[in-house]
Amino acid sequence: MRARKLRAGPVLLVVVALGLAGAAAPASAADYERLLNGSFSSGTSDPWWAGSGTSGRVTGGEFCTDVPGGTANGYDALSGQNGVPFEAGQQYTLTFDAHATTTQQISAVAGEAVSPYRQISRTDLTVTPSTQHFTVTFTSTVDFPAAGNGQLAFWFGGQAAANTVCLDNISLIGGVLPPGGLPPTSGIRVNQESYAPGLPKRATLISDSATAQTWTLKNSAGTAVATGRTTPRGADAASGENVHEIDFSAYDTVGTGYTLSVGTETSFPFGISAAGLQRLRSDSLAFFYHQRSGIAIDAAYVGAAYARPAGHVNVAPNQGDDNVPCRADLDCGYTLDVRGGWYDAGDHGKYVVNGGIAAWELLDEYERALRLGDASALGDGTLAIPERANGVPDILDEARWEVDFLLAMQVPDGAPHAGMVHHKIHDAQWTSLPTRPDQDSQPRRLSPPSTAATLNMAAVAAQASRLWRTTDPAYSAKLLAAARKAYAAAKANPAALADPNDGTGGGTYSDNTVTDEFYWAAAELFTTTGESAYRADVTGSPLYRGKSFTTHGFDWASTGALGDITLAVVPTDLPAADVAAIRTAITTTADSHLAQMAEMGYPAPYRTADGSYEWGSNGLVANNGVVLALAYDLTRQARYRDGAFAAMDYLLGRNPANYSYVSGHGDQPVRNVHHRFWAHQLDASLPSAPPGALSGGPNSGLQDPTAARLLTGCAPQRCFVDDIQAYSVNEVAINWNAALAWLAGWTAEKSASTVDTTPPSAPGTPAVSAVSDSGATVTWTAAADPESGVRGYDVVRVAGSVRTVLTTVTGTTATLTGLSPSTAYTVVVVARNGAGTTSPDSPAASFTTRPAGGCAVTYAANTWNGGFTATVTVKNTGTTAWNGWKLGFTFPGTQKVTQGWSATWAQSGAEVTATALSWNASVAPGQSVAIGFNGSYTGTNPNPPAFAVDGRTCG
């Protein structure tokens, strides 16, 4: 798969307490190594980091840090590794080699990477120009699990002059808990979202028993509604477990809250309904609006939690995508305006070869539905996007956002290699987690054109041209002209391959075989134009007649099957026997998937030569599900349909990780996907993943430090953890979500369902809180809809006969913004179900916004015995700027401010004030100031009950 190297920025270890070596470790302690990459033999420093103001690099097999001079404290310049496990009461031995350009003191420090920064051990040492070997032994006083907040750091600061310090052979031995691996599991794995009525319903029981077990299906009231016996399947290689199959297909009563139980084991709840897949169809497509670059993501479409400013539109600190030059070593002589498109994954890069297959799958989802299914669910008004009322099917509107970007990446006329397409555009350096797109300050650079990217654009533009032919003829002609130019340029430059070493700041997406891209592009151009030259390129290709279909599946680097899917679905003048051969390749591949799935404890259409799982395995599962779905479309044989639904069962929870790999769907969905904005795990003010995002899934390679710490020794299907830092297993990407969207759309279409004409019940009476001069928070009790489920809620302002939708959300809390100061509002809440039917209004709630010039304060305290650190955020919620401010509050207990920062702090009795400093006195509307202090207390440490800025009480 693609080469990526994504890292969070370092979290600095600050001196708070000194933990000294204590009792010796018990005799049972093993020689477990707790650090990763301590020898730097790979030539990279991952997962070691260098702190702010320093720079680190691997040179000569050592990790060398350039240390600035003139710092005051040791921790002002440092390097280290996060996620180091420590066990309280256990002894550890740290060894390392070190030397420096000039002699200086350094400190080896073990402790906590986040507030309150507890320290386990600090040892001061002197390094010289001669390499020395150091040994430090200490006993931990705290517990930090693997990939938790434990940290080992080396402090280099507090020196008058600049220096370079080099480390090597760093080892930390100790503890009794084995590193990595996964604990034994038990339980029942189900599709946590819902099973379709009238179709197979199967689950997996983990059990070492060789005899059948009794299973019971219970409804939401806990009443048994069906029972049966499991089928023992024995050892399952992919999961490393002994399993049984539970088949409850005979039960078909629509409902929610069902559970399966065997003995003391009980599954997560699930539904029997078409509604879950119908919601997933729209949620999986909504992912792409969230990923748009170059446009503000509006709360009216995604809710306040996911709204954000436009990214990379040349508004500071962005350097913008409107005038992007080539990499400095290329000097191409022009810049391109490449605003728009979708951010590829968890980073801010935009890659043509991944954008190509993603856009193609959305377009193909629509084209397949037009010719073989029902496209009505993909029409105008079916998605929450700005274009939802323009008369064009929404899925085409969404795809166009990316298609236009692909065209913008084309080398302009008159330049060398005109007509070719640049491979990618991304940051000059990797950004840290979290970084919202509009806060990305990195320069943006174009990588060289590549044959693969050029053919991707040619293929997608040709495909899009025929789909817009009647909707927008002028746009269709523009697309076809760009496709022709790109295809000709690729034929003139057939070996312009992407550099596999171009991986700084973005993924490489290198591919040394482009025969498949040539076939795909020729197939799309021939299907759109019918011209003989393109026909000859299709029939003359060694991939003609379905040769690209394999059990591994298609993806961004293997695209020949995309051309064949088009030729199998869209009529052309190719010989009927050749089209039949392509369709046979599809069904033969589907048969192979079914044969393999029949032997699996957790059926998934996925196969590698050695049985391992690779980066983005879930994307391949979804794409192979597409093949099964197409086999059903072409033959109407039920076994293919059932296989496609089984693939969806796997993605939605019937897997050994016991996660729904789709955020927002199921009782244990992924939440902490690797993403720079959906980063709630790292910053509580940011959201977790919205509904409908597909995690990359199990990856035996464990190609990131968090996965390597937690999953060593994992069976292939269990190499997964829901952690934002585990990018090799838990990133999202547009190509994987496009595959999910295609499969979700197909399974929703094929789910047996009656039309839901019953509206949801009315939501409960709204409760209004956190009222400011421009906003408020509204919370209500959920509505109910047993048929197709509640899909979302509109918060509506009612003023006489005028009704205005203030925001739309999927949960039962909404944050209203953009309200007018000193204004009375009356609001009701309206629910919408999976069929689009709306509920009666909730009871009304009224409130009045505060006068302009308001404020909001958040206060959080990290407390330990007798002391605490408080972080305070002061926000200007008014409409005019502050030019100087004073925060006031009263402690409710015995608390005392002992040391503060970012303000002038004063305390008289229980009353505390914090006055602005010169550098943070000016606060624009909507902006915030972060300040804080260390304090002491006796007894308890309750938070202050109220805050005021310049005498005005804050919301």
C-alpha cells in the first residue's frame, strides 16, 4: 500500500516531582524492551521526536539533536519517545551511548508526557566529545500502559552555547507485563448496526468447545424470541480463535435492540431493519463533504461540532492552494491554482491517483444504479451539501468537487509536458496532530507529473463527461477535452513514474506499473466516445477480457478492473463474447471469494498470498464486496448477494476486533481515527469522527509506533486498535470510503423493506443553556421511530408564521451560533427518520441572547494530593474586540494560586483576578486566550462556580 509517515508533535515533559529509585524489582521481572527503534538502524528516528526549538536527525546510525544556546532550563531543549509503558513498583534499567560536540550536562528523565507531568526519575549526566556508555536504574512510582502517557526524554537545555548531542543504542529494560499482543477474547460478534430482513443473519461465537452450544435471541425488552444451536467451526487462522457460527436467519421481525447470548456471553445490541444501511448510504457519502478543501464546512449541513473554516484558501496562517509552485528541485516555471478537491486522508495532502479511484467509485455508484438498479436514492436533495437543490444528483455534485481538482492539476499549455497531470500537492513537511486545515501553516508544493496521475485524470474525466452529457453539455465537453489531452500526453510520456522517495510531508503513492491505468483510461474514453483508436487500445491491451480481476482486489495502484467494470455495465459495440468474458471474470472472482469466506470464522472477501492483512485492508474488503454485488447484478444468483452483505457484516462488527469499523454505526464503532481535525482523543474541543467514516482496518505490518507497542504478535484480523496515533491501522482515506459508499448504496438498495410512512414521535421539550450574545446550547430527549430510525434533528426558530432552521444535527444536543445579541428566540425541534419523514414539533422553548460584548470561560483542573494545575480559556463571545481584559472569579474552597502564567495573577482571600499582558490584551470577537496557574489546596478542590470579564458575568 502507500508509504506514509505521520507523527504527532512532541508532548514536553515538565519538571513537577522527582521520583527516586526504590525497592528492587521482583524476581519475576523479565528482560522486556520498552523502547522502539533505540538503535536507529532503520535510518529513521520514528518514534523519537525532537522538542520545539531543536531539530533531530539520524546520521551515522545515531540520533543527533541540534540544541540552541541561551535556554534557561533543561527541558527547554529536549528529545524523547512517548507511549513508553511503566509499572508501579517495577525496576527499570536505561542504557545508552552519548557524545556531544562540546562537553555539557544532560538529564535522562522518565515520567508523564501530559499534565500533571509526574516524574519517575531524573538523572543528570555529563556528555563529552568522546562516546560514553551510560546506565541508569530506577523504580517506577506510577503506572502507564503501553501507548499511554509514559515518556522517556533527554533534556539538553539550560546551556549558554549551542551544541549537538548524539544518542545511540538506547534501551529500557524492565517490568513484568509482556509487551504488545492482545489479551484473550470471548464473546459474540455481530453486525452491530442491523441485519436486513429476509436475508441471512449470522454471528460468530468465540468458544473452545467442540460441541454445539445453545444460543438465544432476545428483543429489546430482554424477552427470548428465538433459540437454536451453534455450529462449531474450530480453529480460525485469520483470527487466531476457536469459533462457532450462529445462524438466526429464520427470524425476521423488524426491530432494534436485539441481542444474542450463549451462556454468560452476550453480543452488542443490533437491529433487524433496512434503516441502518439506508443511513449508512448517506453517511458514507457525507464523509466527502467533510473532507472538502477550499470551502467552509457549514454547520447547516454537518452540525456545529463538525463545522470549520475553509482550508488552504490563502487566509493566514494558510499559505493557500491558489498559487502553488512545484517543489524547489523541479523549477517548473509556473504555479497552479489547485483549490478544492478532497483532503485525501487524515492529513492535508491531495493525491491524484487516490482521488481518481475515489471519484470514479462515486460516479460508478451512480452509473451502476442508473443501468442496473435504482438511482432515486442518489438524486438531488438526498445529501446534506450546499448543492442539494440545484437539480443535479447530489452524488454527482460531490464527485464534481474532486473532478474539478483533478483537472486543475494538469500541466498548462506551453509548459514542458503540457497535458500531463501532477501526481500530488501537499505540505512541505508533515503537520502534527491535531491541526485543523485552516490552521496549517506549511508551504504547499506540487510534485512532478506522473503517467499514473495523468491516466487517472483521463479516465475519470472521460467517465464524468458521459454522466454530465445531458445535465451540463458545456461541462461535459470540457471534461472530454481534458481527458483526450491527458491520454495523449500519457502516451507520449509512458514511463513518468512517481518517485518512491517523495514521502516528506505527504504519502508517496508510487506505482511502477501503469499498464492497468492505460487500460482503464482507454476503456473510459472508448465507452464515452466509441472511437476506434481508443477501442484498439482496449482490445489490444494484455488486460482485456477481465485479466485484471484477482482475489486480492482492485485499489488505487491496481485499476485495470475499473475499466472492465465499465465495459461490463455500460453498452458499447464490443463483441458480445468479449463482454461475456469480462462478466465471467467478475463472477469467477466472486466464486473464489465465496469459497474462501465459507471457510472463515469471520467471513470477509479478502486474501493475500501469505494470509497477512495489509494497510487499508477494509478498503479491499469493501471493493471485493463490490465485485460480489456486481456478480449478483449480472446473474441474480442469491449467493453473490449474500456474500456482499456478509462483507458489510464484517465491516460493521462481525470481526475479531469487535469494532464496527464505520464511525457512528454500531454500539462499539471506531471513534479515534487518525485525522488532524477529528482529534477528540487529543483535544477535547475537537470532534471525534462523524458517522460514516471507514477505518483502514487490520494491518499485520504494524507500521506505526502505537500499533507496534500494542499489537505485537497479533493474528492478522486482530491487528487493530482504535487509537488516533495508530495511523497504519486506523487512518481514513477517500478511496476506502468511496468503496464503502458504493457497497453501502448497493446493500441499501437490495435490503428488503416496506416504505416507512409513519413519522417519528415528537422530540422532548428542549432545554436551553450556555446562552451568550451570539449562541446557545439546546438539548432534548430523543424522538423514536421503530421502522426506519431517527436520522437527524432540525432546530427551528419559530417567529409567528416564519420558520427558520438554525442547525441540523444527528444527536440530541445542538450548539447554536450566529444569533443576534439581545434578541428573543423561540425554538422547536423536529426529528427526521430514515425515509425522510418529519415528526411533529417538540414543545417550544424560549430564551433571550445576552447583550453584545459577552464572554465565555472554560476551566479545567488536573489535581493531585495537595496541588493542582488549572488551565483557563477566556473567549470573547461578543461582537467587538477587547483591548485589555481582566478575569475575575472566587474559589469555593481553600485553593491558593502559587504560580501563574500568561496573565498577571493576584489573589485576595478567595477572590482571584488575572489581568491581560501586553501580548494577549487584544482579543477579537470569537477568539480565545489560554492562561493558567499552579495552585495548592486542602480538603477538596471544587471548580469556581462563576467567572466574569471586566465585571460582566460570563456564560
